[in-house]
Amino acid sequence: MEVKIGVQHAPREIVIESEQSTEEIQKAVSAALTGAEKLLSLNDARGRKVLVPADRLAYVEIGEPSKHKVGFGAP
């Protein structure tokens, strides 16, 4: 699952590839935004942990990684 995290006052978004399910990611984001947690904590596919302060979250986009089309005339 590809997760894009926008952070306030940061010029670039954080993009990770996670093996967590959409529901697990949604629960973690919801807990961070409701104040139950101070940090958004996600695990990436390489075993690393990404921590983002909940009060700095701008947006979180959850979805499948996009397939890049290669070549001329690709629709």
C-alpha cells in the first residue's frame, strides 16, 4: 500500500510503501488526529518506522502504487 503524508511547513511529502492494510493505516491516522496519540506511526515495507507529529499532519493519501507507463503513445 502506498501512503503519502503531507507535513505542514515541509516542502515535500513523505511517501512510503507499507504492508499494513488500509484499515490499519486509517485507524492510526484517526487515533493521531483525535488526540489519542501524539504521533502518527506507520511501518514501511523495509521494516522501518515512520513517525510524524500529529499536529503537523496536512493530509494522508492511501492507495495502491501507480503503474508508470513507458514509451510513446501510451494511453
